[in-house]
Amino acid sequence: MDKLETFLSRAREVLDRLDAVLPPARPAVEWENTLACRWQQRNGRGALFPVTKIHAIHLHDLQDIDRQKQQVNQNTQQFVQGLSANNVLLTGARGTGKSSLVKALLNEYSGMGLRVIEVDKSGLIDLPEIIEAISTRPEKFILYCDDLSFNAAESGYQALKAVLDGSVVALPDNLLIYATSNRRHLMPEQMSENLGTKYIGDEIHPAESVEEKISLSERFGLWVSFYPFTQDEYLNIVAHWLAHFKVAPLDEVSRRAALQWALTRGSRSGRVAGQFARSWVGAQQSPPAS
């Protein structure tokens, strides 16, 4: 009995020392006054850190992606109204509005209780903790993973796969996962992997490695694809942002400058259009060099 008491006493001493070394737990998030948080690891502990400044972009700012907006907006509207909705995978060309659409939806529906938790892929291993932190809240949460892609050995891959549709623990009704990626299947694909594909009659049976790589993306109920913009669509986006910044509408001079800007960037994307507009507006408003 004396040995057991000695052991317990020493164990308590060790725990007391650990408590003194470890940082204190983060206070609970006041979701009534917080629209978005990031899940981050600091000092060995994962916690939700409020985002103090939200990107002020709105659905009407996203030009020439009307079909994609309609699909994701409808899904999100169902979600905040307490109706059934799907986890969403937004894939395709860079700079075409995938992440901006998620931010715009937060601005659109925050008044109806929508909140966003941003998690990078290294934080996905902590999904059970994140779910536990918000599962009883009255708000609706989008767990947002931007620019998501995996290598086969990364732990976050299996964690996300299990939470989406593999674990005995279901996602709470107040949480959906929205992910953006340049890859439809979220993992790099090798030509050699296709060599194991078999053709039996008219049926195609993918190799096991290919099946594994597409299994994660298939667990998202809604796939939305984004495509590179044409020249006219790019210029339309430039015109929108010039109007947004309250400067002269797109004319021949700014049109040529916008096309030259896109040529130097190697892309006619919405992101590039916005960057040009900010540069052009700033140049027009700055005093001439002496």
C-alpha cells in the first residue's frame, strides 16, 4: 500500500510540473461575435483562433462563374436553413474563384448563423477535437480546407477520409466540409498506376492504387469544377473591379494594359484581373512623379 501511495504522489508531482510548463488552454470562442476561426497548433496544442478581419468579398463580385455560384449557393442555403446538404469539393484552374466563393458565402449567410473554420491539411488530424468543440453549438459551420492535396503518407488524408464517410462517428448536423483543390482526386497520379487497370468485357476495373486515390474525392457529395476564363470573361472581370474601385470604366487604354498584364502573368484568371485593377487604380490615383 505504501508503494502505491508513493507512486501516486510522484505521479501527481509530475502532472503538476507538466501543468506549469504547458501553456494554458485557449478560452472558448464566442461564436455569437465571431464569424471565422483558424485551427492552429501553438506550443504543442491545437486551438481555434478567431479571425479578426474577414475578406470583404460578395457573391456579386464573382463574375462569369454563375453556374458554380448557383450550385454551391443552393447547397449552402439548404444547410443554413437546416435542410439536407452535401460536403463540397471545388476543383479546377487556379484563380477562378474557388476560395473566394467560400468567403463570399460567409458574408452572405453569417447573419443566418453561418460560421467558417479554416483548417490546413496538417490540422486535419485534429478533426475529432474540432468536431467536439462545435458539435453542440446552434450555429452552422463550414470546415474549410483551401488548396487541398495530399501525398499518400500524410496522416491528414486518412483522417479526412474517415470523417467524410468511413468512421462510425458521423459528422454533426451543424457541420459541412468545403475543400478547394487544383486536383480532382486530391493526390498526385502516376502513369504507371494505370497499368494495373483491367478491361473485362465492356467494364473498366481500375487498379487498386487508382481506386484509393479517387476514394477520397468520391466522399464529397457535390463536385464543382472551375475552368480558365476566356479573354472576354477576363476583361469583364477587370471591368467589374474597375467599377468597384469607382474609377473610369474599361476603355481602350486600360483594356490593352489589362491584356498585357495577363500576358506577363501567364494567366487570364479572376485573381489576375483583380490584381491588375488594384495596380491600375493605384497608378491613376497617385500623384505624378516629380
